[in-house]
Amino acid sequence: MKSTAKLISLVFHPLFIIGYILILLLAMNPYTFIVNDEKARFLLIFNVFMLTVFFPMFSIFLMKMLDFIKSYEMEDKSERIGPLIATGVFYLWLFVNFKDNSTIPVSFSSFTLGSTIGLFLALMLNSFTKISLHTIAAGGLVSGVLFIKFLYSYETFFVNLPFGSFHVSTTFVTIVAIIIAGLVGTSRLLLKAHDEFDVYGGYIVGMFSMIVAFRIMG
């Protein structure tokens, strides 16, 4: 059971969520991103990956090598301060570069802003509680998918795979996002990484952050 919980925590690590939303939006309607060819689409995904995954992970790696943090799990609240600040800077950088970029849809810029707000709220709350970063991201994922579905009139979309094309309902995507959020929270509790207060608090912060972001950008 714990091995499954660890796998879920890894696959749906907070650093991966912005990338997952990017891929979802590209699948829903690639034309909302004004990218003309596969190369441009690859560069977009690559840039998002570098700023939301590679650079934050490399920063955390350096902090570990320099003994600023004892482990990558960052079990102590004080160890999370440096990684949160570093990751927040990269998220903010991504948002600033995308918010006035005509090739990037407002939906993705809004989600990036929501993720940034959630991260800095986690930093502020870190002095009082070891709030779950995983459930902040999971709560943001559910709220982001709901906003994309209802505000941008995405009802269905086609997914082209090597073995065929599929008609996918955004309602189905929303249900999957909710299930993922539940699995993430359950996994964090099973691994005893957080207590229930930290997990539920994370959901609230994640959803609140997305509500604020989409209101600002909308």
C-alpha cells in the first residue's frame, strides 16, 4: 500500500501539475496556443518544463548538496522555506513572461498565476503548519479544470493517439481530476507525511488560489 502511495505522490508531484494542465489544454484545443508547428509546440512544453520542473528540482538538489536541507522529503517545516522561495521565483518568472504573451491563452496564464499564489500562500503558512504542497496542487488542479470547463466552454475534445482517435468529455476529465485529488490526499495520509489538517488545508488553499487567479485574469 505504501509503495502505491509513494508512486501516486511522485506521479502527481506538485511540480508536475502545471505541465499536466499545459498538455490538457493542448489536447483540448491546440489552436488557443498560437504555435504554428510541432517545433514551436515542443519549445513551449520544453520552456514550461524547465521553469516548473527542472530549475526548481536543480535548486533543491543544490540545497541538499550544500546541506541547507537534510532530505528531499523536507520533513521539517524550516527546510521547506528555501525550496518554496526558489520554486516561487521560477513560477512567477513563468507567469510574468506569459501573461502578456499573445500566443498563450488566458486559461493557462491564469492557472500559472493560481499555482504561484498557492505556493506563496504555502510559504506564508509554513511558519504555522506543515501544509501539504501535494494537496495544494491537487486542489488547484480540480479548480483549474472546472474553470477551464465552464469559463471557456470546453465540453468535449478529440484526442489523437497512435492507436486511434477518442472523443473525450470535459466532465470525465473533471471527475478524473477529483479522483486524482482524493488519491493524492489519501496517499499523503497513508505515508504519514501530513495530518488531516494539513491535507484538507492544502485543498482549501489550492482551490482558493485558483479562484483568485481566474478572477484576476478573467
